[in-house]
Amino acid sequence: MRIAIVKKDKCQPKKCSYECMKYCPMVRTGEETVILGADSKPIISEELCEGCGICIKKCPFKAISIIGLPEELEGEETHRYGENGFVLYGMPIPKPGKITGLLGQNGIGKSTAVKILTGLQRPNLGRVEAEVAWGEIVKRYAGSELQNYFDKLAKKQIKVSYKPQYVDAIPRYFEGSAAELLASTDETGEASELAREFEIERALNTDIKSLSGGELQRVAVIACLIRDADFYFFDEVTPYLDIYQRVRVAKGIRAALGKKAVIVVEHDLAILDMLADYVHLLYGAPGEYGVVTMPKSTSRGINEYLSGFLHAENVRIRDKPIEFTAHPPRETFEERPIYIEYQGFEKRYDEDGFVLTAKPGSIAEGEVLGGVGRNAIGKSTFVKVLVGDIEPTAGSIELDLTVSYKPQYIRGELDMKVKDFLASLKEDGLTEADIIEVIRPLGIPDIEEKVITDLSGGELQSVAIATCLCRDAPFYVLDEPSAHLDVEQKVRLIKTLRRYAERRTVSMLIVDHDIYLIDMLSDRLMVFEGTPGIRGEITGIFDMRAGMNSFLKELGVTFRRDESTLRPRINKIGSAKDREQKQSGKYYYL
């Protein structure tokens, strides 16, 4: 079976000579294999296409893909976005009393599947010419668990509660305090209890526009939980939350929903492993097609995803597996030249009384330093003092060097193409080294023709990271670079940052909450401790084992290694393994 994809955002007929038509062998024989649509963009007939691939090579904008798929997928289309558009095959299955995880790259169909399950979008079964009747949709899934689900959905007998992916957009649509937002959605009377459980009570009377990312994320999760619905959908619950909050939210979702049907899209594998009863993997090509697998046990599904080979489907989704090591080899930095040295300082906020105390410290040449700690404990404050955005209250921190900084919150408000924006960063344009070491590895060429205001969260994050790295500087600071990135993008980010630091001999400070990213990327750890919202203290810079052990001990969470993949896994609180590691004082990998 063969499908043809024309990426409308990349196709620019005004700037080409219709090479896809000019060089097509079938068109030359008189067949209408490629014709022009109403928008002057080509339409490729999948029935007449021979799959020679000439149009792919000749298209100057890389807008065409001809993909060969297994014959068993023929007739299994769930939805297609127009002729030569993205195709989704298969559907996840929501089950009462179970939490279903969806794991896959961005742009591979997770949101499409959820829109269909929530009734926001009617599946067209791959037929783009006319709307498909609900009766035919129900018949397609006859004999499966989805038959009854779609039958109820067609009759509007299913009530849905939905937590959106981009919580930073909530203030644009709601005015008032967090308490007022929760009061407007509370149908179960559990808002106060959940606010206490998620430690968000102090923020309830705060205007929604003044909430931090972590506070806004927890308010959004609570707002979803307190609706009286049949089906709950959470699109990423971990961005902006620290590990402690992620564990609390995961436990809260499971405890609050009981026998309800839940689907969670999540890129933090440690939390997904802890939260989901089973997972559906989605594989394919982003923006082209996606295939939903049958449900797998959570541990097995994640391990297969990391290995890159799906056994039941006999499909390889990645050339190389994502590998972890039991003890990441780290070069000692004691004998390296000190690249950055700062004096101790104190920063106090009069309005809320929060104070951050930082001891003197240093960063070695070519070092990638990880920063870990709870939210509202001073990580972003330290970064802002370090880069000169705010002044310390006492002491000083003077760096006689240029710092390139990617902030925690990014806004895509520029009405210009990605490639034009990146080109404007330097007077002489991007160097070949920038393109090879940053632009290509981060996948920027795939989105360079898009306007920044139209980018998704993951795409905008990638552009912000590229912007930071393309500036010439000896020191780079990135605050939460993993937010909204899928697993594949995080792996590319880790490789990009490591190679960049080593090849250019620059230093980096990476503040993030994703334990996988910190584990694979950092040489040493800067640990923040204290009481959220009241005081914060940088206790020091440690080697990986000592730093993570100190950090996790304060959080009361233990991590172990998966036996087959060596990936970090959160132990269930109170489990035998959790008790054993706490008793021995080894919170970070037994």
C-alpha cells in the first residue's frame, strides 16, 4: 500500500516550476498522476503513482513524501486531513477504571485521536470527499470496545473533561483568581481537598495571570478533575512541575478518578510509567502518518519504544535504541580550568518575603551543569541574577563574559518565518557550524517555512533553544528546555547540547525537571533546597550520585534502574524497593 503526502505549509507553487509534474514519468505518459488543486498546489493520485520517488528528490522545498505501508493497514484509516494529507490509522481504547497512556512523537496523531474520542472531530475513515455518517463509523468498529463508545458518543451520551496541553494560554480566556476558576468548574465539590493535596492553597486567591507555570499547571489539572464526566483527558501534566509535584499529581489523578476512563498524553516516561495501567504507542512519520498500536503493559510498551522495535507489530520505529548506562561516565572537573566563578549573594523579595541564599561557586571549562530543585525555591531567580536580569539584594555576582539565555517562559508573538528570524540573529547570518551543530540536529529545517505565531509548543521550544545556541557566547543558560518536547526531541536535544559544549568548549547551566534529561546530560548537579515560596538555598555543586541522592532524599522519592533498559524508574511510595533504598540511604539507583 502506498500513500502520498504533500505538506501544504512547505509547498510554495509561486516559487517553483512544478517539478513534481514536470519530471513525473506517469505524467509524461499522459496519466493525470499529478494535477493542480484549487489552491494551485499539486494533488498526487495514490492509485496512479508508481512510487519512483523522483518528485521527492526534485521538489525544491521537500514538501512531498511517498510512503510504502504494510498492506494490513489498507482500509484501517481512522481519519485523513484532506487529499495527500496526514493519515491516522487505529484508535486508542478508553476503559472504565483504567488509565491509558499515549506515547509517541509530536505531530504523529495523539491530538487527532483525542479530538475524535472527545467528539470535537468526527472521523472520516480516510474519505475526504464527504462527511461519514455515525452509523458507518460505529459499524467500522463493530466487535471491538470502541463500537459501544462511538455509539454513545454519536448519541451525546458521553461527557468529557479535558486538560489542555498549553496551560499558559488559560489567562487569555479567563479573568479572575484561581479560586474563581475552580469554582466555575467544580461539579464534584472536591476542589478544596485537591488544592490542599496539590499544595496550591496559597495561590488560590492569586490572579490567574500572576500564577507561575507550576501553579497554573496544577490549577488546570484540578479544574479537569472536579468535573463530573465519563471520560477524562490530560494532555501533558508534567511541564513546569518539579519531580515532587509530578508524583503528587500522578497520585492525585489516580485517587480522584476511581472507575472513570482516563487517557493521558505524557512525555515524561518516569511519570507515565508510574501513572498508566497500559499504553498505546504511536509510530509513523510526524505530519505524514501515524499508527496506533494495540494496548501494551506500561513497562513493556515503554521499553519497546526506547528499543525502537515493536515486537507484536514487527516494526522498527528507530534506527538506534535510546540507551541508558547504570553509572554515566563523567570526567572529573577538579583539574580543569575554572571558566566561571561567582561570589555568594542573597536575593530577597519584599512583597512575599522569599529569600534565596547562594554560596560561592564555580563552573569548569566545557562543563554541563544541571540544576535541580522544587518549584518556587529560587532556581529561576538564581538564573536571572546570573544573567543580569535582576540585581541581588546582598553580595555580588559579576561575570566578565557574555551569557546566552533561554528563559523558562517563551512567547511566539513574532509574525515572521522561522528561517528569517534565525538569520536575523547575526549580522553575517548563521555560520555553517551553526547549521551543522544546532539547526539540523534540532529539526529546524522541517519548520523553517512556518510563521513563529503558528508554531506548536514543542516547535517553539526548539526554536528558542536554537536561538540561544546560535548566539556567540562562552556561557549558555537554558531554563526548562525540555518543556513540551517529546521523547525523540529530548534525545536530539541531549545529543545537541553535549556535542555543542564539547566541540566549542563552552559551559552550560541546564535547569530542568525531567530526570531522564538531567541523568543523561549533566556532568555535575547544582542542588537547590529550602521551603517553596519562603526560602531557597543553593547547598552546593555535587557529582551526579551525591547530588541526585541529596535532592531525592529531600523529596522523599527513590529511583531505580529498569533491569532491561537501565532507564530511571520511580519506585512506588511505600513499596518494598522504596523502603529498602530509603533504609540504605541510596535514593538514586540501588
